[in-house]
Amino acid sequence: MLTHQIEFSKACAEIYKPISGRMSDPDSYVVDGNPEGIRACEEYEAIVRDLQETLQPELEMIETRVIKPADELLEIIKVVRKSASKRDHKQLDYDRHRTTLKKLQDKKDKQLKDEKALYKAEADVEQASQEFNYFNDLLKDELPKLFTLEREFIRPLFQSFYYMQLNVFYTLHEKMQSIDIGYFDLTLDIEGAFEKKRGDIKEQAEALSITKFKTTGGLKKGPGFKYGSRLAIEGKGSSSTSTSPSRRMTHDSFDSAPPPYSPVQAIAGLSNSSGISRSSSTGSAWGAAAKLKGAAPPPPKPKPSRLSGMPAMETVTALYDYEAQAEGDLSFRTGEVIEIVQRTQNDNEWWTGKIGTRQGQFPGNYVRLN
């Protein structure tokens, strides 16, 4: 136990030591450690080592006066158990020979060989009976004597062990109560001392924005959402049109949401390019671009007839470009048609869709339903 305490103290001191290593900018490296904590660990380790030396004679006395005699008694008990096992084996032999003898005795029309076998079986039963009775009488006679001697042996052994342990624990308690390192407040209980040392560190840590992020890059589930679905980017209160906002922000800190959809903006975006490269653009966007070029728009595709009772596949059209922010997201360009796999009734949440063989999640307010 004391050795474990020493190793624990070393581990704490190692944690308190400042992190060492090379940095790209050595001037920016500030040594930040806990010299008081390291000093307290070293003082504690010294106290425990001194306590270990103080208790060493007591521990050796327990080894020589209690453990060693108890081990010798266990060796004696092993021999007694072997005798009991032999008695059990002899009883099995006796029962086996006795069964054979009874079968021969009950046999009718005995022949000469049966008479010989009967004579041999009677001799085997007599021999097995003598051997079983020897071990059985030995145990019946000597086991009670052994139990009496064990009681007389164990009682003083237990009393010695009790007082030796009492002395060890008293020394431990007295030494630990007199510790005055200064770094620890021994007047408080364990939880109280921990809370006092921690102070408001927990509140400071929780106030950092980075603690709201999951390691997978997803948003934390807000407490106010019944089904725990992820929020998409709010499309309100901003006129920014150049870049799509990141969904890695908390739901209460959106400061660069996409602009509301406008057909004029979509047409202008199409007219700025030398040619239309979106093979899956909507008919309205194609028509607007064609008018700007002075050409007639292509005729709309005929609607497929529903030959079965299956509902038509739901699709949406992208209003803005979106680049995947994490694994499992679906990237798309403005005007692309996305096949809906799963969506909610709230377009401020994340929906699942696919384009060709690609499938993933995307913000619902970056698209409009067709």
C-alpha cells in the first residue's frame, strides 16, 4: 500500500511538471507549471518513505510470527487431506469387491472356475475391508485431536495478528494526521477540499466555445429539441451571399446565414458564367439563362405517368453552393437537384439526400422543395 502511495505521488508530480518540447516559435513558449504541487508531492513521497522504514520491523514480525506459522499449518492440513482422499479411494475399492462377491454368491449352477473366482473375491473383500478400516479409524481417532490443537494454535496467532495490525494502523493514522505540507487542507473532507481547489475552473471551461463541439465535428444536441435533430443554418437576418456559413457553430450564434432565395439572384449567378454547366438545373433557371442569351428555352420534360401506387420521389433544388463540412455531408452546387432520402418538416434542420451515387446530409434551408 505504501509503495502504491509513492508511485501515485510520482505520477502526480509528473502531471504537474510543465510540458516540454520544441515549438516552431520558441519565443512564444511560456513555462507554465505548478511548482507548489510538485513540491507537495515530493514532501508527501518523503513522508511515506519514512513511514515505510518505520513500519518495516512490524511488517517483518507479521511475516515471521503469523504468516510463516500459518503456512506450516497449511502444509500439515495438506497431508491430512491426502489421508482423507486415500480413505475415500479404499471405500470405493471395498464397494467394488463386495459387489463382485455378491454376484458370484448369487450365481446358480456354479462351476469350478466360479468357485475359484468366489474364493479370490472373498480374499479381495477382506483385504479391502482392512485397508479401509485402517484409514477410517485413523481419521476418526486423530482428526478431533488435530482440531483441538488447531484451535489452541490459531487463537493466540489471531490475537498476535490483531494487535500487530492495530499497531500498524495506529502508526499510519498518527503519521498521516500530523502531515503539515500546506498544499493540502486536511480540515476539509475529500469532496470539500476538491471543490475548494477547483474553484470556478469548471465554469471557465464550460464558457469556452470549443467545449460545445463534439470530437466528430457535429453540433451538440440542444436541450430544447424534442427529437434531438441537428439544426441547420438559420436563413434569417443576414444579406451575405458570397460564402456559406459553417454548421459547426452553436444554434444561438449564427452570424453569417445564407440570404433568402431570390430568382433574380439565381439568374444573375447563371448569367455571370460563360456557359451553363449544371446538368441538373431546374427548368426555370434554364429558361432564365436562355432568355438572357436570346434563345428560346427548351420544352419542359413530360411528366411520367404513375403506373403504380408508389408515391413519387421527392426532390429539392439547391439555392446555394454547399461544401461538405464533415464526413457524411453531401456537397452540391447551386441549381443541382437532390433526391430526398429523409427530411423533417423544419427546413432549419439537417436533411438526408443523394445525387447520383453520393448520399449524405445537408442543411434544409439551402434548398427548396420542387
